[in-house]
Amino acid sequence: MQEIKNMLFGIAIMVASIAFYSVYDNDMIAVMIAFIGLCIAIYGYSKKEK
């Protein structure tokens, strides 16, 4: 269950980066936030029980 929470948390961070970009229009920070979210989502997926 924790793995699914990590995946959803990563996806939420990626969506938040889109919202951040639409408000502040700063490419570098939005891309860094989205990359961190992607890493968290991939980590949650890789630790998922089979």
C-alpha cells in the first residue's frame, strides 16, 4: 500500500509543477519539481510488490 501512496504522491507533485508553471512561468523550477515527482513515482513503482 505504501508503494501506491508513493506513486500517487509523485503524480501529485508532477501536477503541482504544472500549476506552478502556469502561475509563475519559471521553466527551471517547474522542470525540477516535475523531475522530483517523476523520481518518486518511479521509486514507488519499482518497489511495488508483484
